[in-house]
Amino acid sequence: MNSSFPYQHADQNGQNALPPPPQHQAHETTDAVKQRFLERPDPPETSHCLSCGGTFQKQTIADVIKHYADQPHTQFHSPCLYCRGKVHRYRDGRGELQYYHDCYRSTKKLDQ
């Protein structure tokens, strides 16, 4: 008797067997991972930096990074738990509190 464990088609020990495995149809391939990293720009919004008191236009995270890379920020919210670098806060265009920190950029002194 051929066994296709765990998908046996006959009753075994008085119990009903599992149904056969589903048949997979060939589908077009999709790069689902890449979609996670494609940033769709939001409409520009004015954000308020709580470290320097300045404002900047934010459309993507690149605008936030540029703000913290282009000008000195001697004040900051707290040190990072992992790298002890500066953790900053800003209010976005909706008034919601946001945090900015990048351990790599901080340890390489790319943010000021």
C-alpha cells in the first residue's frame, strides 16, 4: 500500500483520512517584500522640531533625516538605549509627536 502520509485517502484505524493536499496553480510572481520599502510620498506638511525649535517641510522620512543632518541640534529628548546617540522629537503636520533616531547615522556622526 502506498502511503501519502499525512494525506492518506483511506480510513485508518476507523478514523477518516485527511483530504488530499490543495493543488497549487501557477500564478504570476509578485515581489511583496519590495512593496514594503517603496515609500509613497505624503502631501508636504510643516513639522516642528522640539530639539531646535525650527520647522521643516516633511514629505518623506528623507526630509526628516535631512533636517537632523543639516543643522546642529545641541538639545535632544534622551540618549538612545543602544548607542547612546541623540533621540529627537518633532511634531508632524497633524500635531502628533514623532521620534527620530538612527543608530547607524548617530554612531557615524552623520546627524548633528
